[in-house]
Amino acid sequence: MSKGEMANSDLSMILPRVLIVSRRTVRKNKFVDFVGEYHLDLIVSYGAVPVIVPRVSGVHMLLESFEPIHGVLLCEGEDIDPSHYDAEPSGFSPEELEEIRKLHVSDTSIDREKDTIELRLAKLCLERNIPYLGICRGSQVLNVACGGTLYQDVEKELSKKVPEEQRVMHMDYENYDGHRHVVKVLENTPLHHWFKDSLEEDKMEIMVNSYHHQGVRKLAQRFVPMAFAPDGLIEGFYDPDAYNPEEGKFIMGLQFHPERMRNEDSDDFDYPGCPSAYKEFAKAVIAYEKKLNRSECVLEAPKLNEEQERKRRILVRSFSIARNMYSSGGATGQESELQVGAEFLEANTALSLQQEKRLKQMGATVRNASVYKERLTMNEERERLARAIMGKMSISQLSDLRSFYHMMGNLCSEALERKLQDRVDEEPDF
């Protein structure tokens, strides 16, 4: 391997990773997975590595294999299965449903595997505060993951019910990249900040590219709109409590395609703000990776003076005596020596899960061997019952349960890191 190859290899190991789920199509009678090049180019240009998650059966059970995950970008695909949200009655006749299917044949063929993969990734981001950017379908996935709903056909359920001058064509099959329609940007939102140099104060409007026949009906409670089309459709939203790119926070959905808003001849963007969503998203991804790495660092143990070292040795002996006593069932030391360890544990609770588990195994958390053995027996019974219950759970339920405890573990780790750092900053006082 050349020096250049080694440098590139080292670089790929340290850049943050953004997961992007592919879309499946058929080419030459074979399935082909793809992701639009604009998305990949922008992610790379702003300092992150796109990691493509293939739309393959069973991948939703292997998402942990893609760790570490520093960001998720979801951007392309078919209609989301209405069973994932409480679809309101559309009142469509069979003839209208068939008309929708024929008009949007490439989008109405539901891909349940892709739904499962992307909804799990979206929920993972929400649980861990992993930066998330949803473009078009990706914004719909985000809204559904948070309890929102969708129009199953925007034209029939929304646009045709408003005055003619407010109606909007949200997709043009004959002009995929060139199609534009107006949206109104709301003040004091990230979208407003990105496009402020292109907005007229009295109009607050930009022309956007879009390609979709579904959209947000009921916006999930945690989100705030950023833009509307004239027919009332929400064109962008975000979570204000989870938006601070410098701190690694970014949860956002855009119904339109800023990456495709380019000049046909020069490939220049329509507005300077077009790439800002990707730029700020990548900034958050990079910050999140740094924060994640800091939380995983093992804190160096503080150096002890002679008196502190003497006390440490006394504690070590106390724990050692407790371990031997509970493993052999007999007393091998003075009660006063055991008392030192017990008092220490009562006064110090900021222990890692690993430390706490080890001390419990040694028996240093209790003062009586019989009580300790009773607790062990009780824990074994609880474990047996838990295994029996989990054996009856579905794969989906087990996966959700595991995700929940993974989230709780991360929260505990963050709290533990803060407590340990506080102890490092102070002199040990046994």
C-alpha cells in the first residue's frame, strides 16, 4: 500500500459516518440499489463519509453492524405503508385509487422492508439525538416516526380543495429537475437564516424543486414548521429543541429538494442557501462524533499521595476479604476491616456499572453473607423469568426493547461521565 493510500485509509477511519438507505429498482431484470449522486457529493464535500445501507431483506436486524452512526440522511423511496400511521379516511372511490396508482406507479408500490429499515433508523436518531436530515420521503419518515400522519395524495386531498390561485403542482414527471413552485419561508427558522439573502422582506418566498404526491397532514407535536406551499402543505419542519449544529444537534425534514435546485447549464445552485441544509447537517454530524468520542474516553485515574494510597490499600483489602468470605462461606478477616468497605460504598455512589457489578459480585455491597446469597438467588430467578418472557416476544418487540435499553445505557454513560469528571477535579476524600 502506497503512502497516499495509507493516508486515505487513515482519513476514512476518522471521518464521521452518515448512513443513507438505498432505493431499490429493476434494471435488466435484476434488482439494483441506488442513492442520488447529489446527496453523496454534498455529504463528502462537507467532511463526512456516506455509508450506504442496502435495501436488502433482513438488514433492519443488522443495523448495529453499521455502528458507529454519527448521522442519518434519508432521501428517496416509495410511499410509506399507511399502516405505520393512523391514516385518516381519504374518501377515495375505487376508481380514484386506481387513478392514483396509475399516475404514480413508481411511488405507490410500497416497500415494507425499506419502511422498516428507515423507521428504525429514525427512531434510533430520536432516542440517541443522532443528527438526522430527511429530504422528501425522509421528511415523511421522520414525521411518521414521531406520531405524525400523511396525506395519501396531496393533489386530491389538499390542492383541489383550495382556491385555484393557491393550487400547487408538487411534481412534474416531464420536468423532473427543472420543476419549481413557490414556498413561503417562516421567520426565525433555520430555513429563514439560510435563505435570508435571497428573500424579499414583504414576500419571504423562494422557488423550490419538489417531486412527491404525498406529504405531511398532521405534523408531529415536537416539530415546528419552517415553510408552507400556497395550498397549505408543510414544506419544511424541525425540532427547535434538537437544533444546534455546533453542539451536534440536528433533527429536520425538508419536503422539497435543495440539492436539485441547480442551473441546468452551469450546475450552480439557484440560491446561495441551497446547500446549507447539508452543510449544517454535516457540521452537526462532525460535532456529534467528537462528543461521542469524548464520552467513550477512559478517564485517567488521579495520582494519589502517600496517605491516599494507604487508604486505598485498606479499601482493597476490605473488598478482598469480602470476596473471599462470600465465595468460601467463612470469615477470614476482622469485622472492622469489612466495615471500611461498607462505609465507603455508603458514602460513594458515583460508580460505573462495571464497577458496581464487580463490587456486588465480591459481596462488598452487603455486610452479611446470607443476605448476599439470598439476593443472588432472587436475581437468578428474575433472570430466569425474564428469559422466559423474552422467549415469547416477537423479533420486532425484542429489537425495540434492545433499542430502549441501549438508549438508557447511553444516558447513564453521559451522566456517569459528568460525575466521574467532577470527582477527578476534586481530591479524593475517603
